[in-house]
Amino acid sequence: MADPVLAHPALAPGAVAVVTGGASGIGLAAAARFAARGLKVAIADLPGEKLEAAAAHLAGIATGGAADVLAVATDVSELSDIERLEAEVAERFGGTDVLLNNAGIQPGSALFGPLENWEKVIAVNLWGIILGSRVFGPKMIARGKPGLIVNTGSKQGITTPPGDPAYNVSKAGVKVFTEALAHELRNIEGCAVTAHLFIPGFVFTPLAAGGRTEKPAGAWTAEQTVDFMLERLEAGDFYILCPDNDVTRALDQKRIAWAAGDIIANRPPLSRWHKDYAAAFAAFVKGG
């Protein structure tokens, strides 16, 4: 994929980007792309060697070296941590222009499985994004400058496949919240901040690796996914629906349309995985 030319004013050299879940995977790839283009970068993640190593890596990329990089140990499910993150960024860099609410976990869940899995997934994946947007958003609006709030969702929050209901619920909530956020922002007079829903495809990251050490052929790298995100931000997309090497946008559109059609046609929920609808779904995908 071609390296995107960043013309968006919020992504200009000298702007400030905050990335949660920034110590690895998509978060680190995004932070590296921002740093390489002259932005000052703050990464937030759980404390430890991984966060320290990520900060050192970014310092080697950033225009101003370590002076343009801030690493803040943060639990995004804790309001006090998010408030401290925002304050430290403001003190160090003067404020935030780009917020990528990206932190997420996927320990697995079952409908009647351990409650703690549900609580933690929803606390991090959904509440982390709500808290991040609520704490940073008003300060970004008050700056009167162009800004971006990008929330990482998932296709699992749209088509909700069986197998990990807690994750699906959290990411469905991210979709609904970010849609509401975008609507709210565009109706605030003079607001130059916009919201966007980032929907990665199959990406080879620690979250999705499943113990594998080599990237599956069907997966994109984190860097490819971030480059696509930046490209679509330039185009002004709200729904940044990423393909991968296995799934085209056309196939994603079919799957999403079928999922919405369950309600319209009064089919059983998740009919895509229902044996009585297997042939109908296959025909729908194959059709024009």
C-alpha cells in the first residue's frame, strides 16, 4: 500500500497524538507512523518493560527524539488514570490533537462463563473508549483546532459472530457510542473535532496471534492496517472498514447487509451461522 500523504491539519508536523494500547500491535504501529511524520506522540498502556521498550523505539523515530515522546502507564478502565493521562499530555505538549482510543483485550468468553471475563472486557474495550472520549473530547474542542478522535471497533461488533459474546458486546457498544459521538461533534457550533470508527480486519498482532509466531497469509500487518486508516481519514470516512488478504470490502458489505437483514426479514438471530439459512447466505454472497 502506498505511503499516505497526510494533509489533514490534525495530522500535521508538530501536532500531538495520544494512542492508548500504544505499546504493541496496531497502537504501536500508529504511534510510529505519527512520530515518523513529525507529530509528538504520547502512548498509554499498562506499566512494564513493553511500554518502556515502545517509548524507546518511538524516540528513535520521532523528529525531536525522546523529547517528542511520552509514555504514561495507564489502565484505560480507570477514570482517574485517563484524567492523569490527559493532564500529563497537556503539561508536556500543550494539549491533544489526535486521540486514538485503541486499547483492547480479548481473553475469550462464554455466555454463561466466568463473569470476570465479561467485566474486564467491557471495562477496557467499551468503558476505556467512553472515558477517553469524554475526558479528552471537551479539551480538544476547547482548543478550537482541527482534531480527530478515532475509536477502534471491530467487525465482530457489527456482524457479532458466535463464539465470544463479551467481546462482541463491547465492540458493538463502541460502534454505537462512536456514532453518537460523531453526531454530537458535528452539531457543536465551531467544533473542528471529528470522530471516526476504525474497524480493522484480520491483523497479525499479539491480540490476534493465538500463539502463532508467523503471520498467516490472510492477515494484514499492523502497519498495513494503520496506513489504510490514515488513507481513509484523509478521505473523511467515518466507517474505516479495513479489508485484509482474505476478505474484500465487497464480502464485508455482504456480511454486514445480511446481518442487518436478519431484523428486516425477521430471520433468526445470527442466521448466517444457522443451518437452515446456510444455502440462502451462500447464494446471497455469490449474487450480484
